[in-house]
Amino acid sequence: MWTRWPELKSWAIIGTLGPARLVQRNRSAPRLFIPATPGSVTEEITDSSPMALRPGYSGTTLRPPAEPAYGLSNSHVAWSQCSDYYPYSTSDSLTVNKPTMTGYDAVWFLGATGQSQSGYANITYETAHTNCGASDTCTDTPSWTATGNTSEISFLCNPCAVQTVGGVARSNTFHDIQLVVSIGGFSSDPLPFTVYAPYELTCCNMTSNSAFFDGFETTVTLTLYDRFNDPLVGLAYNESFTATLIPDYAGLSGWGQPTAGGVAGGWVGSMGDKMGAFDGTGGSRCTTVANPHCTHPQSPLSTTMAMHNNQSWQVGNSIVGYGLQVRTDTQQFYVDHALYTYPVSPTQP
């Protein structure tokens, strides 16, 4: 059985990007809890909008049930000065239900040049509910405030009935922001809020080397995590390189500069990278044109270095150089294999 995954290829001789192997990911509709009218139970409904929650989370945004009410009351007691009257008392009260909001409690940040993608919404919507009674007059427009790490989000409007919340920076702590909606001087309970973001791209310590035409191919598998150490799949990503290759072998020739590329979102499985040096046509460029000659993997693997180039990994966009940087490393090419050296991830701690 063959297992396929999206991959990027870096060929030292050919210098072309291999085809990405993509499989569309099917995501179930997220669940959303919405408070019903004050005093009643919550109702669970489904929402087909892109999920704004991180994989690994429950996929459920729990809103508090009916909000407590503000209560005001007063009483009066009167005594008769005539002996033939008994004392009496009167009282009245005023109950004001707190406003509430419905929507997701999270959003994604994919960098200033990230692309909005299925399952990783970079904006979400919060809807204000006045909870006014049938005889009440509610004419004030809801206003919105945030506390905590407010620099991580943006509001599109204020005041407004439906707020658009955007992710501006990554949360380093779960629920480090609190959202509040106020109407007519009455405020809702705070809604804890989180901004998720890709954070770390890890790689295996071992590489799989195999003979390929007249040279070699090295396959690498990588895993992407968010700040809370949950694995992320399906996000678009890309690699970029320094402008020119850096020779390690005196008199290097015939070794081409790898071509950077990207993979669109929606894939399943693992992220992959392939590095290789070979003719690609069944010819013998590795042994007749390239200097040093490249070969099939030897045992033990050769220690003769041919060239290297510096690599950067971006997530959230398939266009080369765009998205949120999560890793840097060096692609080191030997005559019979390749590997990563000097890895740095995360690059934005």
C-alpha cells in the first residue's frame, strides 16, 4: 500500500518543483451553543460556517446559559397616627436582563499575508442580544469592549449589533482576551477569547534515502503545531530559498538551484519535502556533467558535501514567501544524499 502526502521537491540537478499530491479534507460542521431566552435551557444547533476553533479542541463553543439579571427593588412602610389604623407597606422592583452574545470564542491568525482557509477562519462574528422584555423599549446600539491582550484582535465596527472580530496576533495563553457587549449601560458577562496560529514546524531526525535515476532522492516528513502543541493539517504552505546556491565543493558545477514552491490548503496526512540530485531523464548527467559526481546512496553515506542553500518555511499561503514563517533551516546536499541542518523553529517565539 502506498501512502501519499503533499510534498515539495528540491532537485539539485533539475531544479524543479515536483507535483503536490493533494487530497481534499472533509470537515464536519462545527457545533455552536446559543443561549435561548432568559430562564430557559440552552439549545444546541449546527453551523456550517468555517470552524474557528483549533483541531484537537472539542469543536464546541460553549456560551453560558441565560445570563443573570440585574435587580433593583425598593419598599415603603407607612404608619397611621390614628389608633384605629394598622401600619401598611408597599414595595416594587425592577428587573433588567443582561445582554448576551453568540458566536465563536476563537479566531485564527495566519500572518499579514495569510489566506483565509477552510477550518482556519481569520475572522469571526459575535452577535449581540438585548434580552429585552415584550414591554421594554430597547433603542440603544450595542457597544463592544475587550480586555486582556487586546492587541491580538481587531473590531470592524463599534457600536454595532454584529461585531466582526479579526485575528491580528497569536495568543500565547488560552483565553487571554475577554469580550463584553453593553447595551444601555448594562454589560454582558465577559466572553473568554483566543487567537490561534501556526507556531512550530518539526522534522524527523532521520531521512529516507533512495536511488533515483542516476542519483538520489531524500524524503523528509514534517509536522506543524500551534502554540498549544496541537497538530495542524490542511493549511497551505510554501518554502523559499536564498537567491543562489552556496558551493561546498571546490569547482562545483552542474548542480542547479532548487526551485521553491507551495502546496494549497485542504491536504491530509503529513507535510513532505523531497531533496534530490539526478538527471531525471535516465541519462548520466550526475556522472558525466556534474562536479562532483552524484551517485546512488552509499553505505555508509558519503561525507563529501556538494552545496547547500538556506530555506524558510511559511504557513497560511501557497505563494512563495507569503504567510506566517514557522521554520528556517539549511538544505545540505552531499553527493549521495541530502539533509537539514541548523533548524530553527519556532522562529517567532
